[in-house]
Amino acid sequence: MGVAPAPSGPASQHDRTGPGRAHWLRVARETADDLATDAVAREQAGKAPFDEVLRLREAGLLTLLIPAGFGGGGADWPTAYAVVREIAAADGAIGQLLGCHYFLSWSARFFTEPPLADRLERQSAAEEWCWGGGFARQEPPLTLTGTGGGHVLGGRQCFATGVLVADRLALRAVRADTGEPLAVVVDPTRHGVGIGGEADAFGQRLAAGGSVEFDAVRVAADDVLGSLSADEDVLSPLTALVSPVGRLLSVQLRLGMAEGVLAEAREYSRAAHSAWQPAWPVGSSQDPHVLSVYGELTVLARSASALSDQALQAVHGGLARGEELTYDEYAEISVLVALAEAAASRAAQESTARALDIVGARSASSRLGFDRFWRNARTHTLYEPVTHRVREVGDYFLNGEHPPFVLPI
């Protein structure tokens, strides 16, 4: 897979100069440390994360990707990926919420004309919007019906991240007359929008997920961003990059979960007796069972991280290529992201499950909250399974088939 490494800086129409990567990583660590202090209590309470969104907003993380000239942080995608991973290590649900926000708030850059994208980003920065929703295909779809003054949106989306706290929803709807899928933006306070929570979720409880119902909701022409069609005469290679860009956020989320549970288990191991042999002294480095598990999980996490780095370079390089990007290059980028997805999924599931073995029977204590890592990782991987991605990697390797255009949940 021969995609060239990314250049030192991303290509852009606008001045993206902001405080710099080091600043945002420091802010992300400080925010993650803050979230970690009460992560167990917040997760068990399961309240809609208005307070958590406020913490992200006050840290400046909601406007991270918006150009500095528009009032945003001026950061690039590699920085955004690193921030999501840092937050996810402390709180997987808030990491998902933030990753979804970045993906949806940036989506206008892929689907609509620059003047409209500029207007949306300026307003999003000025009002510090939190975005929720999703573009994944669903049945039955939301329906967009044309009217004299614009459109009317109807239907129900069963699950979407961030909808309980969102200031704007970005969603997939199909035209009633042609069946063409479109990306639309909706103000959730509009008449006819009904939002319901997912109270029975066993994981990712703080990702503000829920259902959204639209009863003849009016949608202005400027709120229709553009086509989500997978037809190559509509979908350019550059626009198609929205798929691997979004899926790589899922990779960072899974890696953050894996790294977070290992870091927390390590601290516990250093301060507690071995789960297998209570005779070992506190903080023992002698227990062979503990050493083996930590070694195996470290290999999984580091291997997935290395694949993620390759995929990130490819995505960043593809964005920098702009309109010169070819379908063959897009296919290589998409396959690299699929590889990273599969590796990160395994690392997250193995680490969050086997970390409980390291801690032993004490991990059953709700006070310690180790179970939240497993529940969060398992819930996310159920919504974003990698079985299809692995099959696409095999088809590309064996037959040279380009992977399909699939938007993340």
C-alpha cells in the first residue's frame, strides 16, 4: 500500500494557524485528568452529559478544527485524533461524543460549497455548537420532501450520538422524489423535532445517544449540505475521504479505551496484591501471570497504534492531495483505515476484558468501576463491527476490489 506519508502541514483554503499541537495536547490531557477524577460516579449516574460538554467547551475543544480566522482553534485532523484518543482514555463515552462532534461539524467541508461551509463554521465557532447525529444508512430512512420554500423532513432515526446535548444535528435523509441520500443540518429546537434517550444502554451511557423523530420539520435550502450518494459520477475521491476520516475517529476511540484501562489497571497492580498469588508483596513485579497478561495486551495495543499511525498519515496525505486524489489512492487509504479498525477493535476488547483478570475478583466492585471500560468498548464495537472491514481488506488484497463507501455510525 503505497500512499505517501503526509506533508508537514495540511493543505487548506483558510488560515488554520492556531495555538499549535503541543498546546492542544496539553489541554486534552488536563481535560482528561479532570474527567477521570469523577468518571466512575458520572458513568454510574448516567445523566445526560451537559456538564461534560461544558468542560469541553470551556477548554476550547469544541472549536478545535475550525480555522483560527473563523474564531476556532485552527488545528488539523492529526491533532483532533490525538485529542479524541486522550479523552477516550479517561472516559470512552465522552471520547465518542467528541469524535462524533468533530466528524459532523467538519462534514460541510466535504459535502457543500465553500461559502456555505464557511458560514456554518463561523456560526459554530461563535456560538460554540456541539454537534450530534450521524450519516449512516438506516431503514426506514428519514425523508426530505420538497416544498415551495424549501423542504420538510419526516421520519425517525433510531440511534444517533450526541442528540441529547446537541446544538445542531447533522443527519442523512433521502429525497422523496428521487431517493437520493442527502446530508442535512437541523436545529433540534425547531418545532416538530422530538428527542428520546437510550436509558437501557449498558455502555457508552454518557455519549448522549438517543432517537430523533421529525414531524414535518421545515428545512431551509441552505440546510441541505449535499449528496451522500456512493455513485462515482457524484462522489469524488476527495469527498469519499469522509468515510476513512470518520472511521479513523473510531480507531482512536478504541485505542484510547485500551490504553485507559491498561493505565488504570497498572496503577491498581502497583498498589495492590496479585490477583493470583496474595503472598506476593504489594506492587510486586514478580507475578508471572500479571507480567504475561500485561505483555500480551501491550503488544496488541502497540501494534494497533502503529497501524493507526500509518492510516493517519495516509488520511492526512489524502486530504493534502485535494482534488488531485485518485480513486486508487482513496482505496488504499480506506483499506489502511480498515486494517487499523480491526486491530484497534481487538486491542480494545481484549484489554478491557482481560484487565479484569489482572485485578481479579476485586474488579467486580462497582466502586472501582473497571467494568465501565469493558461495557463501553463492547457497546461501541457492537455498533461499529469490523467483520465487513476485514472482508474488504481480503477482497482488496486478493482481487484488487475497491472498498465500498460506508459512513460510520
